[in-house]
Amino acid sequence: MEIQMENTQSNKNFIQKLWGNLKAYGPGIIMILTMMGAGDLITASVSGANYGYNLMWLLVLSLLIRFVICNIMGRFQIYNNEGMTILEGYARLHKIFPFFFGIASLFIGHLIVAQMIKGSGIALNWMFGFGSDFIWSVIVVLVSLLIMGRNVYKKLEWVMKGLLAILTISFIGLAVYSKPDVIGIVKGTVGFGLPDDTGAYNVILVGISLVGAVAGSLTNLIYPYFLQDKGWIKPIHKPIQRNDLLFGFIAAIILTLAIWIIGAEILRPNNIQVETIDDISRALSIYMGDLGSWIFYLGVFAILYSSVIGTAIGYAKVITDCYYKVTNKILKKEQKIEGDSKFKWISLFLLISPVIWSVPGSTGFVALTLFTNALNIIALPAIAIGLLIISNQKKYLGKHTNNWFENSMLVGATLLSIWGSCQLLLSFFS
């Protein structure tokens, strides 16, 4: 009886500790759900549907690269001795960095939000069964405008945690139901091979899109600003920052794996090519009826909408910070970026303008997503090279510079992205 009581108390303490950590965590969860949007949904399901588990090693590699990049950026934000933002660190190397990041963020940020709004509209239209994709996309924008405003970070943190719960229940439930091939997953993870083209999209494009969506995205630059919003800017915050980010990436691995399993175990056996979201839903309805499709679309909405506000706000901060670094104008230390009028206008532009991609007859959701994610990899050389330099400068970080593994990952990411960019151009021309 005493042993049973001790076990019960131990379980209770574990749950209380886990719940306490979840309440304390924030920037890592927001970062993961901001980056986990249409890219992960489409590229993982397309990869699973077309190639089974053959490309899963790219997923593992991409997530590892991204964790290293985000953790280094977080460490720079916390340990640099001059209170610099990550963009200020890049700007001290050369003004070409903030100039390039600013323009690229405006263009790619617009396209990323376009994917999320378009996909959210499609999901809501299917779930509620009335109206049109475009009308629901407009509603998504209007609701997002209501959430934005004062104390947006606190609102965003709670919204993201709720959406994470929905994602976990939806996609993991579907993956478990599909009875995954564990041996196939292991082989795909350590196989390091590229299969022949068997689907609607070039395997190089799909592979590069996966790396671009997971590792090479400009969204990496957003993470330090979420740390600022949370107030984690001192060395004392490093342990919880690392654990928070690690928790977020573990969630990303599990959720992306679940989406991949759905593609490999449900779409692939039925020879369904993913050209629209309905293709995935159609396969699920074969196994689970309308319930399977409804659960899937609930997960689709959660994974897409979680990125709408986070991307619009995060990219607006990057662009605003780039403006100040390029023009040499000074943003007062006591004035936060979100209080600047330029930030407000840019965030509104990034949130409202993408609606044009939801107008009937515009580019399809899957094609838009694959193109945008593949385009993302072009920014990775600038991110990796610049970060490799500033994160090894002892005059800013003292003893908290990179270790050999982190430097190896940054060098490898640079080489991978240069190769990927060349392959991307060749695939488009061919």
C-alpha cells in the first residue's frame, strides 16, 4: 500500500512538474509552430506518398541543422556583452547582411503567410461546409487582426499552446491508426539515398523543399526576437531557453514524422499523388470515413494558422530591425521594435496582402508551398556563414563561442545549401 501511494505521489509530482514547465515555456513552442506550417505538411506528406520512407534522413538532418542554428542564435542573444540583436551582429560584419535579409524577408514572408492563409481557408471551408475558400481566408485575416495588438506575445503564446495540443491529438492519432512500418522508418532514416522520380514533383525539388522548409528558412532569424519578448535575455535564462527549444524540436520531430507516416502508409498504398489538400483527405476517408477527414482538416488548420500571426509579427520585426541597421538610424534601447510605426505597417502588410493568393484561380496551394520552401534554401548560406563568424567572436561572447560540432554543422549547412541552390536552378530550367 505504501509503495502504491509513493508511486501515485511520484506520478503526481511528475505531472505537476511537466505542467509547470509547459506554462513556463514559450519562445521555443512559438518558434516551432511558426516554422511548422504548410512546408512541413506538404513536403512531408508528398515525400511519404511518393517515396515512402526513403527521404526521412533528410528530415532528421534538416531538424538537426535547424536546432543548432536556433540554439546558437539564442545563445548569441543571451550572452553577447553589448545587448545586440542578432541582426546587429550580422550588420557589424557587413551591411549587405541586413540589406539582403530585409528584402528577402519581405518577399518570402509574404509568400509564407500566403500559404498559411490559403490553406487555413481551405481547411475551414471543408470543416464547416459553407462559403468558399476565399471567404474563409478573409475571415482568418480578420481574426488575426483582432489577436494582434497590445501584449500580442502573451496572446500568441497561449494560442500556440492550444494549437499544439490540437496538432498532437490530430496527427499522432492518425499516424498511430495507420500502423507505421517501424523497420521502414529506421531504414529511411539511415539510408542516405535519393529515390527515382515517381510522383508529380521532381525528387530534387521535394528534397530541397524539405531542407528549405525545415533548416534553411529565414524564419530562423525570428527566434531571438521571441526570446526578447519573453524576457529571456540574461545568462541565467540559458538553461530554460535550451530546454524550451529542445521541447519544441522534439514536438516538431514527432509531428512531422506523424505527417510523413500518413503519406507513406495511407497515401502511397492507394497511389494518391498530393496535388491538393483534398488528396490527403480523400485517402483518409477510405480508412476512417468522414471522421478521418475531419480530424485531418482540424490538424491542417492548427498547423497552418499557428504560423499566420507568428510569421507576420516575426518577419515584421526582422524587416524593421534590418531597416535600422541599413540606414544607421538608432532605435532607442528603451523603445521596443513593436512600438515602432514601421513595424506596425509592415506586419499589417504581411498579414493582409497575401490574401491575393487566395483569390479563386490563383496558384494551387501545394505548388505555392513547394516553390516557397525550395526558395527558402537560397537564404541559408548567408544565415550560416554570417552566424559562423559572429558566433565565434570572443569579443562579444567570451567563452560562450561555438564548439567544434556546431561549427561543423554550420559549414555543412552552407555547403548543402549552395549545392541545393544549384540543383534548384537546374531543376527549374529542366
